[in-house]
Amino acid sequence: MLESNITTTADAQQRYIKSYYRLHARLYDFTRWAFLFGRIALMKALPFASGQPLDILEVGCGTGFNLKRLALRYPNATLVGVDVSEDMLSQTARKLAGIANKIYLLEQAYGKEKPINKKFDVILFSYSLSMINPQWKEVLEQAAANLKEGGVVAIVDFHNTRAPLLWRWLRGHNVRIGGHLYHALQTMFTPLTSEIHTAYKGLWEYFIFVGRCKQPVADR
């Protein structure tokens, strides 16, 4: 059984992610389809028409699974993908070759220490927040600060499990699971979409959340 690899500092988290995906980047798309559920549903839940000239940021963009679909869904959008893993971004660049949107890929962490000085209509996290430990709350606070008025955060991620072996296995891969993200999102944002789903007959739960800041932009 894997020992817990939940990181306790931002620097350790970034080192872990770089090392982990140096090994996993090329295989990622061939394996993650079996358990990263809800990604398409999250993008369909975005409250914007397809022709709008949106500014979209994905934090932890991985291999570009979401960015490619967002580019096709919103052809007039400007897309920014942020990831600390050079290997994952290399996969993203290959996947997005030939797409006409303005797309910018940034190899860096996201948060208060490395803010992006731009406002966005959509800030998306897809199975990334549960791996951003321990600074996930600071990252959400930075996302709130980076939203335009009327903008939304959009998150799909693991929620919880009653299976001890799965819980330990996820922690062995630096995935924190236990309902903390969903609770924090309900506190920080006004939900437009807020759903909890089960996978494999209840082996685990994942959530889909789209929401706007509760605090007016002028006060942030």
C-alpha cells in the first residue's frame, strides 16, 4: 500500500507535481479517462454563449484535454493554460497545434505569490485543486481576485470515498479527498451549478461546481 504523499508546503507540492508528471505525462490521456469523470459536463455547464469573446484560464491544464474542447466550444475566446509541469505542457502544445484561438501556455504555479495580472470570465480547475496541497484555499482566493464581474469559477474534482483502500491510494498520489473543496466552494462562491455524483456504484464521489463570487468585485 502506498504511503501518504500529501505535500505540506507549496514548494514541495510543485516539486512533486513536476516529478510525478515527468513519468505520467505521455500516458495521461490513455489512463485518466477511466476515472476523471465530469469534465465534459463541467464545460457544458458554463453560462456563456459559444460566440462570446471570453477570457478563460485553466489552472493545472495538464495535457490540454479541456483547453482543446474549450477552444472549439468558444472559438472567439482567449485561453490561458497554467501548469508547473513542463512535460504536461509539451503534450498540451501538441494537442492544440492548428487551433485558431489565442492560446497562451505558462509554466508556473498559480496563486498569490505568482499572480496573473489579468481578469477572466472563466477560471477552471479540473482535478487539480485536490492535488494543490496545502495552498488550495489561497489558490481559490486568487481565482476570486482574478475574476471579471460576472465571471465564474468552474471546478470538477474528487469529493469523497467510503473505501479506505482507495482513500489511501489517492493520498499516495498527493490527492486529498474528504469533502473539503466542495464545502469551501459553497462558502466562497454563489453556486450556479452544484452537483455531487457517484462513480462505479458509489466507490467514490466527484463534484461539479460553477459559481460566482459572493463578494462584489468592487470590494475585493
